[in-house]
Amino acid sequence: MMLRYLFYTFATIWLIHTFWPSVARAQQQPQHASQCQAIAEALPQATFASFTPAAATTKRTVVGEVTISYLGHSTFLIETPGGVSIATDYNGWFAPATPPTVVTMNKAHSSHYTLAPDPAIKTVLHGWGDNGAPARHDLVVGDAFIRNVTTDIRAGGAAMEHDGNSIFIFEVADLCIGHLGHLHHELDDSHYRQIGRLDILMVPVDGGLTMGAESMSRVVSRLRSSLILPMHRRGPPIDAFLDMFGDDYDKRFADSASVKVSLRSLPSKPLIYILQGV
């Protein structure tokens, strides 16, 4: 009897030690899978084509559309079908009528961030690391998945500060939306792998405060987004940027500061679309 008792006791202890780690791992929250990044990791040298409405027919039906409004400078307001609102490069000057759910910031200049955001904003994401390490964002807010890819910025003179800027990527309603922030250098293959597919691209067109038109146009051409939204226009007229692109691109000036986009409504030919206010 005693031997049977000891056998069951040791068997129970062995089972606990054997299977307990698996149970713990199963209870951990898995990392959200990026639909925009998966292809890029498999094809590191790929140059991505536009994700056209024809290609969209192979994907599941998407309910609703995303509204993107230009507020000023580098600030867009992205409104998701699920009611999440996201303000990019938020500095408090170009604030929407009601506090957004999420704001992203970059540290190049005070016109791209604020250290005193409206306390009603639920989520504030810095594009730079607050603890000396690169910023790493990978989170789901409502129906939006938000992540970032860090780049360097000029810190004064010719010096560069590592990881001072973030390209924020918003995955909403099966769309991949990217905001380049205050991009100061051309991207390398590792950046493109991390970014993946971008259906909609928000790009600075200041002609040199970030990068010159030629350098910026090469980034835009490599990403090959369906819808390109200029921002951060300072100095040269917008035509200096548009002239970098040939007949492969459509160019159009909008009659509004907002555009509604769904996966199925993306233009089949890349469109540089200048919203009112830019």
C-alpha cells in the first residue's frame, strides 16, 4: 500500500513538472501577426507591387473603410471602421475636434511631438526610445494593429542619432498604412523587410529638411504604395516632388482635406494624392 502511494505521488510530481511549462506558454498572449510584414520576411530582396483591387478579390471581405484627414504639418487623423482615431506626429497644435484614441510622435523637432499631450488621449507612442533603447511598439488598439520601424535622425551638424525617428505602420481593415515621420536617410533592405507592404504612404515633401526630393522619391518608388499622401511641405512647391515621378504614377489635387479608403477602392495605378492644406 505504501509503495503504491509513493508511486502515485512521484507520478503526480513528474506530470506537473513535465506539462506545467507548456500550459504556462499556452496562456501567454501571442504576438500579433502582421499581414503587411509576412511577405517581406520571406522575400528579403522583393520590391513590392501595389495591392490593387483585382488582387483584393482573393482576400476576405472587409467591412467599412478608413478615413484619413490632413490636419497640418505631419499630422494626419486616421479613423478606423471600429471607431479608433489615430493622430500622427502629434504636437498638440493640429488637434482634432475630439481627443484621438492614439497619438504617435517623433523627436526631430517640437513640431512633431509634445511632452504634455491632452490627458484624454489613451495611448501615446513615442518614436524614440525613452530608456536609451530603440522604441519598440507592437500593440492592438481596437481594430488597429500599430507597430514601428526605427530610423536615424540628424542630431546637429553631420552627426546622426540612432533610432530617433520611427516609421509608424497602422494595419486597419486589411490596409497597410505607413507614416515616414521625419525621415533623414534612405532606407536599406533591413528597413524594407521590417516595413513590408504599404498600401498607403504618408511622405514628407519639404525638399531637404528631411531628405531631398530625389532621395525621397527613391524611397517612395521602392515601397510602390497604391496611394501616396504628401505632407510636411516646406520650401519648394509640391511640383518639385511630383516631377520626380513619371507616367507610372497618377497625380491629383484633392478638393478636400480628407479621403475615404478601403482595400477595394485603392487605385490600380499608384496615385500621389495631395489633400487640401498641404
